[in-house]
Amino acid sequence: MKEKHLSQRPCPICEGRRGSIIAQLSYALFDDLEISGKKTLIECSQCGMLYDDVNFSEKQLQEYYRHNE
């Protein structure tokens, strides 16, 4: 049975916030930004989309991409 989860991030397709945890992922990040490489892969309960449940802000994400172009 999949563990139910209330996402920090809405589903990018339907904006639902409930889903099932598929896996815990760990990404290698090669910089000193304050973004964790640990993510939870979620399956949206409403539409089935798989997406990373992230807990960083839009500003942090923009900074990450600016430094890693």
C-alpha cells in the first residue's frame, strides 16, 4: 500500500496537493546553494502525474539555475 502524502508543492498538472509517496530520491548538487538534493517522488491522487515534492522557494530555484547555466 502506498503511503498517502500532503504535498508541499501542488501538482503541476491539476494543482492537487494529495498524493502517494513513490520513492525518496537523492540528487547530487554541485554548488553551495541552500537547496537540498533530497526529494520525495509523488503520484498525484487526482490525475496520476509523477512529480518531485520540493520545499524550496521560486527565488531559490531561480538562483540555482542562474548559477548552473
